[in-house]
Amino acid sequence: MKTEIPNASTSSTATVELTPTTIFDLLGNDHRRYTLHYLSQKVGAISLGDLAEQIAIWEDTPTYEQYERILTGLHHTHLPKLVAAGVVCYDVEAESIELLEIADQMLPHLQLVAPTDLQ
């Protein structure tokens, strides 16, 4: 079951813009920023497990317990919020995540915090 917003991938002539409030709300959480950063560095979809593992490594806590906590938080909280904003497509059954084109609007903001986040 894919959890993506309707018309997220249609080729409509209307340009959808993320509001500053939405952008800053999405970037206000470490795990969402890490998710967006990781997805912006990849081509195509990534697996939920790979994402959780990379976040645990960036947080210097790559234990199985931390991996499970991150995985659960992504699945239940952070990915649904990113899906609702229309910036990612999350296929729950395949456990794959893909960045949508609208997320390009967030990249300049994300690049400003990346050096601090990913030390």
C-alpha cells in the first residue's frame, strides 16, 4: 500500500509550493532532516532499514535497540508527516521511500543545516 498524496506525481501545470511554515516544521526534527538529506543523496527509492541504519550511524548509536527505535519512529511518525506534506512517497508494504520533486524546494534550507547535523 503506497501512502502518497493524491496528484503528487501528476504533470499539472500548476506549481505547488511548500510554505515556509511547512518547510521549517518538517526540518524541525533531526530524523526528518536526516531522512531528507539521505534521500537527496540517492537516486530512486531507498529501503526503510537502510535509512534507519544510516541515521543510527550519524547519531553514533548504531546498536540494534537504537536501530529499532529509529525504525519505529520513522514508520509511525516522521514518514507519515513527510508524506502528508507531499515531499516523499512511502510504500509501506515494500518498506521503500522515495523523494518527490517538490522536496527540491527544501534543499537550500537542508543544505544550510547539513554540516552541523552530519558532523
